[in-house]
Amino acid sequence: MSRGALVLLIVVASLGAYLWLVELPGERTRVESEATAKQLVDFKESDVQGFIIHSSEGDIEIRRNADGTWHILKPREMEADPQSVDEFLRALILARVSRVVDDTGSDLASYGLASPSVTVTIRLASGTQVLRFGDPGPLSSSLYASRASGPQVLLTSIAGHQIMSKSLQDFRRKRVFEFDRDKVTRMKITTPQETIVLYKEGHGDKADWKIKTPVETAADQPEVRSLLFALQDLKAQGFLDDPKDRRGKISKLGTPLVALTIHEAEADRTLTLYQDARTKTVYVETTEQEPLYVLSSAAKDIPKSLFVLRNKQLIAAEPDRVKTLVVKQGNQEYSLTHEGNDWLIDGDPGAKADGARINMFVSRTVRLQAERIVTDKPANLHLYGLQPPEAELIAADAQGKVLGRVALGKQTGGLAYAQGSAMPGIFEVRADILNDLPKKEELKAHPPPATTGGTR
């Protein structure tokens, strides 16, 4: 390497070192300082120990408990809604200073800050920060604000509805029924029509709900889970806090839609739903210490009937237990028997069967579910085309024990009447199970068409 090239290399290396060690850290610090200056506040949500919102409506004071939950202290003590608190603090943390409109703060009245509409005091481990908010800025999502730490008037990117309209109603807990779904082991549902008792059997992913009263049967697992989700998601739209008002309202509501008791962690908790017949508004009572919660009319759908909550399979078996399926329709009757990996039609090993189609047919038959209940005490099966039935399907296991049967009757409106061994009564099922019932010949495997032609 020539002497000139060596000198050039040293100069370039020195310049690179200077940029890396001096200029870049300085530039990084400058960028970070500018970004910090554009933030309205310089704390994180986890730093906040509590805050006070002061307005002409009075003070709202909220404190973080030792366990991380939030509690309202003023105007009266009650649980806070963590989501509402988080949204409020996030709005402050994400707010930016668009520009400084007055460095001296000599004309606060022009920006609504001589008597601020809202003052927010944030209590941190390191001290307190005070923010004052005045008039709306030129954009809909902007407010004039100032900090107690300096005289400047700031135009911020925070929207008025995120600060100005906050009330006790916004911050109080709105979730009606707080519980852990995984820890609920029993439920009792009492309506004017019936009382249903459910127990959870097993643990973890293998836990199943069973109905114990008024009949002992398997429950519809998705329906039970859906009910628990619906209870957990109930949110109040209003509150009746005064005990006298609560008692007066309940006395006018009459018989409840449902009283639902859950057993969680060795304790029973009850929720009672009422509906105002005139306004259709739903009210929920939990304990005497809680308010009477006001809900939308959609909550009236919470009560579930025995039919909805029970397993609605008409044959109580799994497809892999079925060794034989007998199909009867009109004058036709045939049997499908599972032998090893193959299906036999009428026990004939020479009749090649379409195994994939038969597997699908057996699964569809055994998992057939009722769509609606017609009557639980049928008096005349002939009215439904069930005496004799239009078709009958009978499933048996490897020992020849009948696992269940389903009879299919007349069709009406895309549904067919049905009677199954797993549930007493007459039900309606989707009519395609009857319309698509295969003939014996249709279940035979057809050889591929022979190819013709020769070599050239």
C-alpha cells in the first residue's frame, strides 16, 4: 500500500470514529429530546398510582390498589372499570403537542385556560404532574392545554370527548358478573317454566357439562360455554344505586325472567334478570350491596331452556362405535357392517362398498341433531308420519347391542319430523337427511370405466 493510500485510510477511519462516537450519539440525543418535547406527558401507564379529574361537575379520584386493580374514591367509593381507566390514561400518554401557541401564557383566557374546563392531576411515584385543558383547538381532535410545570399554552392532539365529558358513569365498573369461567363447577337456572341444574365433570380440557335436573343427560357443550361467556360479558348501561329506588323498581317488575346461580370456588352467586314489560329494558340484581344494573333489551335472551342446553343428538353414540347400521325406507331394507377397514353391504363380501361415502353417511346419521322440539309427549305418531315412519335408521355396536335409532317422518318447511332413542318426544330435523338417504345400489363401489385402444 502506498504512503498516500495509507494516509487516506487513516483519515477515513478517524472520520468514521468521530461520527460514531460524537456526531451520532449527539444526533440520537437531539431526536429523542425532540420526540419527548412533542409528548404531552412523559410517564408510562405503569407509573401511575392514581389521578384526580377536577371539573365544574366535581372531582373524580381514582387510585391503583396494591394488586393492580383500580378503585374510585370520589365522589363515592366503588370499583373502577379497568378498561375505561386504561383508555383515559392511554389518551394522555399518546397525546402530542402540535405546537406551542404562547410561550409566556400571558393570555390564558383566549384559550379557555384562565379557568380551565378540566384539570387532571396525575400521581406518580416520582411526584405529580398537573395538566389543564381549555377550549377546543382548530381541529376537532385538538385541545388547548397547559402544564403546571410551565407557562406555555400548548395545542394538543387530544380530542375533547377523551377528556371533557368524563363522568363517574364512564369510570365505574360496568361488568355485571365477575367470575372465572374455568372455576365454575355447577349452575342452576330457574325460569317460570323449569329449573335446570348442570354439573361439570372432569378437569381441564376433558371436563364436560352434564344436566342433572330435570333429566340426567349430556349437555350441549358449546351452548353451556356460550351461556357462561354471555354472563361474563354482561355490561351495564345504567345503574340504580339508591336502595329505595332499587326496591321500588323491582317491586314493579314482577316475576323474573331467570334466576341463575353459579358455584365458583366453594361459593354460590346468583344473578336475577327482570324485564320491564312496557319499555323492554332488562334489569339485573346480584347482591344487596350492588346496584340494580340497567341493561339493553338484548339481555332478555340470556335464559336458556332445557332443549337448548341439552345434547340434541337423536342417537347417543359416536361413529367409531357403530359396527352395523340398518337402513329401512319404504319396502327397502339393507344393512351396512364394518369389517376391518371395509364396509359390507348386507354382509356380502363380494359386494364392493364405497367406504368413504358410507363413513360419511354413518357419521351424519349418528350425529344428527334436533333443530326444534315439537312436543315432549306425543299422543298420535301418525300425525307426524312416524307410524309407520318414512325411514328408520338403527345403529348397533360390535356385540350387536343397539346404540340407538332414529325414525324420520313427514316434511314441513325444509324440516322433517323425527323421533330418536336418545331423547323422548317429537323433534324437527333438517329434511336433507331424509331426501339424501342413499339407496343400496348407490353405496356400492363402481369400478373405473375400462379404457380402449391399443399400441401403435
